Amino acid sequence: MEKKDWEASSSSENEAGFAADDDEEFHFGGSGPRLQFRVGSSKARWIIELGMAQVEVKKGKLWTTTGIIRSGKTYCFIEEALYLSEIGELQILCNEDDEVVIPMKDLYEKIAEGKNGCCWENYEVYKYLKGLGYILSRHGVPWTSKDAAITAPSGEEESVCAGGEFTVTKLLRDMQICDARAVFDVYLPNSRFKKSSPGEPSFVACFSGESPPNKEDIKLLQSRVAAPLRFCHIAQGRVSFFYFSSIDLPVLP
């Protein structure tokens, strides 16, 4: 077994590769930062029925590596919406009001509830790798599709959203095949990345109910996933990755 730690480095550029604007302000007070959104930042509307945000205004190049496209529309999962909100690139509007922006604390609560297909553990890994410049998508979810239905990440029973445009199905049913589960497809930083032809991921970020996962679960998961597996471990806010490889032991005389 080998283990890797990838340290995030501070930079004058954000995740999207743009230099931080001089007029961007971060106000600190209380227990955490309050973000002041950039003028002209992207906007999305939270769709309660889907547990996702539909992007209405796109600004910047970050959308080349963020969000899934269905029927010509871009949607964000909760981890994407929260991350972009944290770095001041996206405003999430309430479903029922054109003017009201969802407070950051409400987005944090959505993660804490774990009802939208992402929990705190998953988000910490997503945020960490995105901060390093990696490109991430939920495992097994195509970046683009003209005909694919939008699926609810909460695992709710199949239903039809108001308006009848999308079908809600169980997204995570096939992912939880054992205690070890694949969570994110991870691609190396690539300025030429295209959602229409993303290629194979560099590795798949996985979690396990055990530390480390047992041999049977690893074999079962690897039989379903073509890309290399990297298991995530979080301790005291530090994200580590480890993987397993076969070793031929010498035959003793």
C-alpha cells in the first residue's frame, strides 16, 4: 500500500485560472469569512425537486470544467454550487424568488444534511482537489447528454418534476455496490478539456466504511471501475490518498 499527501498551495490565481481581481473583497468577522460577490459573477437557481442548481448566467471559463449539460442547460451539483459560492464565482438564487440569494449557511446546511448526494467528507475532498486545479465530476454521471434525464442525487423514488421536463431516478443505487464506493472521477488539470470528449479520468476518488477497505471490496470495486482507484482519508482537516498494488513476494527456500 502506498500513501500520498497532496498539499494545496496558495496562489494569486483562483481555481478557474484567473488572477484575483483587485476589487474583490473578503470581509472577515465572527466564525468565518463573508464573501462579497464580484460584479457580474455567474448566477444559478436552486431546483428543490432536483437537489441541484440550474445555471442561468455564465461568466468566465470555469464552466468548461464545472456542471453537467442536459438538453442544452447547465446544472450544478451541491458540491459545485457551494465551492463556486465560496470563491465568489457564483450566486445561488432561491427557487421561488428572483432576487433573493441563498445564504452561505443554508448551502452548508444542505451539505450537512447529506440529502443531495454529497456529505461533508465528500465535499472536503472535492474542495481540496479543485483547489489544486484538478477537474472533478460525480462518478458515472456523463458530462453531457442530449436525451439523458436529470436525476435526483438524493436517491428518492422515481417521480416527475413540475413541468414534466425531467425524470427523477435513483442516482446512487448502482454506486453503493459494497462498503467501498466510487465518488468522483478526477482528471488532471487540462486547459483543453472538453465536456463532450473528456476522455478517461486520471483516477477515481473512493471512500470506504473501513480504513483501509478489505481486499474483497477493492477487487469488487475495481472490477466495476476501469480507472485507477485512490481511496480518500480525512483526519483533522488533512486530506490523504492511498492505493493498493500487487506485490510478488520472493519464494523462500
